[in-house]
Amino acid sequence: MGNVALGVMPWAIVFGMAATSSRGLAMPIGVHAGVNFAQAVVSNDSGVWKLVIDKQLRPRVSFVSRMIGIAVALSVALLFWRVQIRREHGRAASNASE
């Protein structure tokens, strides 16, 4: 349950906001590929970089990394939301001037 609520759901919001702000599927697919690539690079099993964390610090690092992941996901979703709002205001202004 924790992985879904803290890992999947924030990124689902990002992909949804990317789809609605771009009005297509290319942007959310590209964002998803980028997220998957970034996770694969630092994966413990097959990543290019191996993160070495002291055993005593692992619980703290795990918590902080989840919080940072949520903050990044929600910040990106907010960015897409702002782009969508600006685009809609631009269309309303151009329609009003016609």
C-alpha cells in the first residue's frame, strides 16, 4: 500500500497532468520514459551507478528519498498545471480580441 500511495500515485498525477496540458500522449510517454531511465541508472541491481548507503542510515535515506520523490513529482505536476492555465488564458485573450 505504501509503494502505491507514495510512489505510484504522485507520478500518476504527473503523467495525467502531462497528458492534459499537452493534449496528447507523446509528453506523458516521454516523461514516463525519463523517469524509468533515471530509476534504472541508480538501480541497485543493474544500474550504471550503485548507491552505497551505510546500513544504519538506510531507513532515514529511504524516508528522505521518498519525500524528495513526492516533492519532485508534485512540483512537476504543478508545472504542467501552470502551463495548462497559461495556455487557456492565452486562448481566452485571443478569442476576446477577435
